[in-house]
Amino acid sequence: MQKLGIGAEHAKNMEQAIRDSEAKYQDSRGENSGKFDGARMIGGAINPINASIAAFTPAGAGLGTTALLGAAAGGASGLLQPIYGDEDFSSGKLKQAGIGAATGAAVPLAFGGLARIVSPKASVNPNLQLLKNEGVQPTIGQTLGGRWNSLEEKLTSVPILGDAISSARNRSLNQFNNAAINRATSPIGQKVEGVGLEGVKKAGDALSGAYTDAVDRAGGLQLDDAFSAVANRLRVDAQSLPADYARRFAKLIGDAGEYTVDSAGKMSSKEFNRVDSLFSKEIAKTGKDSNMFAQDYTGMVKEMQTALRDALERQNPAQADLLKGARSGWANLVRVEQAAKSAKNNDGVFTPGQLNMAIQATDNSVRKRAVSRGDALMQDLGNAGQSVFGNKVPNSFTTDRALIAGGTLGSYFLNPAIPAGLLGGAAMYTPPMQKLLTGMVSSRPEGAQTAAKLIEQFGNRLIPFVAGAQLAK
């Protein structure tokens, strides 16, 4: 007190004056003396000092940070409250600061919890929304993510319940595979039911059928000036290749041109399919060769094939959309086929990680630029799956999983009703229940996110007022 310029005797007199004033106030309340004082609680809350503290409480921080800041704000509010009654000043201040800090920490946690109910993180997760739009239903653990997902993975070791969880997670993975396969067939307006090697085959057959049907309907094409200009330029450019590649290109064009067109320069649908297939096989042969000249040669073959296909679409506008759709579908299917190949030991059912590896391997952009920018074909689906599904527990019988399994089995001897509880838990992983649970945490009406932010901000600003009211009541 001396350092503040207030003598010890004067400080003692101030404390006594506050106590005397409190005694008179309680006497004036008559039979309500010592009981709950609503007026004082309101007065403590609306104290202008609390408003000043609230103005410095930041918004937008994480829940843990907000709780710590709330404790500091509540403690500061507590220190500014007067000491009533006969309580010692020092101990009274410590008590007030403690109550204020506890109240200040509790308020943001309570309002933050309410905000999470109004708009859970899962309801604003774009990866979840993308998967849902593709017909993929993650489990409740995968939907909540983080520790919930890890716990759900470990619970697969629990008898009865574990089988239900594994079944649900496999069901989600199959839905993810089916979504990827249907990314290939959707451009031709078809949907494939099935996954793995069988599903990939169905998609390939659907695309082949659609493309062949469109070519047949087109009834062939006339090799027009636009196609001839590209073909003539490529014949000249091929002369700059090493002699073996130059001869190979000339032979390919010669084989493609043999009996291809009639006297009027018209190519039939049958001949178009033959030449197109010839180009595709050549591209497959040389495309994997890392040799620079092999890559140049492959690029020329691709350009010739594209010019041929463009001519067909240009001259047959009625079939152009289906032809383009089939080509787009094949581009997607190449990535799915690559992923299924890497999962051959699992009957072609691939993980999101395997799909992402296939997407990167088939990215033909310079320096894999499309992948690095997140623009590669199907990368949005692969990334969403990897984000939501996460990684499986590496070891199927780790220590923590062994403890869960052993404890569950052992508890049967303590209470035979436990298996019934496990059956109840397993029922929660049936498709209807999982759809209900995930919908509850991932679907919210428009405006819920804004409402949640307002609730959090209101709670942050309310901290010192609630602390003041708590101490004054």
C-alpha cells in the first residue's frame, strides 16, 4: 500500500468503511439480508470496467486459447470487485480471482460447445460434402475425424462390435471405389454398380460400347483440309527424329492409310475404329519409354490420333457430345485402372492413397504440374477420400487393441449382459443408423455456421460480465 501512496492506516480505514457500508446495506434489506441479491448481481455484471475488459477479449481464437484468455479476463474482473464482510483482504482477493478465472474459462467452453452443436466441424468440412455428393457415406468415426477415427479403428478388435465397424468401414471404401469408377462413366450418362476388377471391367465395356456406338452413328468421316494440314505437318516434323523413329512413324501412317479411305477420301466407321485402335496400341507401346525421342514420337502419334478424332466430332455434331464424353471417361478410367492394378491383392479394391498415386503416375503435364497445383483429373476425389478415411492401424494386433479385446472378453465373466451391449453397439453400424448419425453431425441448414460464430463471439464478450455477476451475487 505504501508504494501506491496509500498509508497502511488509511488502507485499513478504507476496508472498514467498505465493511460498514456493506453492513448498513444488508440491514436495509431486512429479512432478505444475506440471501440471493439479484440487483447486486446485475450491477456487478454491467460494471463499466467489465465492458472495458470485454472489449479486449479477442474473437476467432481456438477453444483452448479462448478458455485461457477467458480465465485471464475473469480473474481480472474478480480482482476489481470489492471485499465484503469480515474476510481478509489478501485471501479475499485470491478467492475472487480464482472464482473469476474459473468462471471466465467455463463461459467460452460452454458457448463453444453450444456452437459445435449448432454447426459441428463436420458440417463445414468440404471433403465430407464432396464424398456425400458422390454417394459415399463414411462411418461416424471417419466423419468426426481425429481421435474419434483412431478410436473407431482400434475398436475393430472388439468382438462382435469390431466386426460391425469393419463391415461399415469396408462398405464406405467400396462406395468410394464405386464413386471413382462412375467418374469414368458419368460423362456418357451411365452408372456402374460394382467395385474392384469387375467394376473396372464394366466401366471399360460401357465406355467402349458408347464410343463404338457413337462412331457407328456418325457413319464415318471425310478427311478434310483441317486434318490434312495436321497430318502433313507431322510427316515433316517426323523427319527430325532419329532414323528408326522416323521410319516407324512413316510405317504407322502407311499402315493406317492402307485401304482407309475410298476414292472420294471418305473413311468408314469400321476403318475409323481400326485406325484409332492402331494409334492407341502404338501410344501404349512407346508411351512408357523415358527416352526423349520415344516421348517425342509418342507425342506425334497422339497428335495424329487427336486430329482424326477431332475431324469425326467436327463433322458429326449430333454425336460430338457422346464422343467427347467417352474420351473424357477414358481419361478418368486410366487412373482408376492404375489404382485397381496396385490393389490387385485386394481384388482391385483400392484405397484413396492408391488412387492418388495413380493420379500422379498418369499426370502427363510438364513436371507433374497438374498434381502439384491440385488440378489433376480425379484429384479432388482422391484428396477428399484420403482426408476423411485417413490411415488404417498399421498392425492388426497392437498392444492397445489387444487390451481392448482381452478386456472385453474377460468382462463377460463379470456380467453376461455385456455381449448384449456389444450387439447394441454393432446395431449402430448398420447402414440406416450410420446414415442417421453422420447426417446429424454433417448436415446443417444454411446459416448455421454464421449462427455458431455469433454464439462463440457472444460468449467471449460475456466472460467478464458473467464473472462479475458470479462474484457479486
